[in-house]
Amino acid sequence: MKDVEIGAAGSLTMIVLCTAMVFLMRSFYKRYTRMQKRSEDETN
């Protein structure tokens, strides 16, 4: 039973970590593309 509980907790932790990583990458990508557009507008 302990192995099952540890496995469930481990998988849940991995899901939370992956979701957090995806969220961070998406926000960073949006910010990066916004900065790229702004720099292009300044040069043109």
C-alpha cells in the first residue's frame, strides 16, 4: 500500500511541476515576443 501512495504522490507532484513549467514557459514566451515586436517598432 505504501508504494501505491508514494507513486500517487509522486505522479501528482510531477503533474504540478510540469504544469508550472508550461505556465512559466508560456508567460516568458509571450513577454519575449512582446519585447521583440516593440524593438521592431522602434527600429522601423
